[in-house]
Amino acid sequence: MKRKPDILWILVLIFSLGVVTTGYTQGMWESNDSASSMPVSHSQLSEG
């Protein structure tokens, strides 16, 4: 009976990691979209 809680914790960890990764990738996609809409400002800041 000791393995059931371990399996539940593993499922919780996998689910939480999935939620974190999806949220992180969505944030990256949104930042990439905003950066692609204004590429000149980023390039000028990096060169200056």
C-alpha cells in the first residue's frame, strides 16, 4: 500500500511540470510575437 501515494506524487509532479512548461512556452511565444512586431528597437538597443 506504500506505492500508491508514490504513484500519486509522481503524477502530481508530472502534471505540475506540464502546466509550468506550457505556461513558459506560451510566454515565450507571446514575447517572440511582440519582439517580431518591433524588431528594430531590439536591434538598436543591442548595437547601441
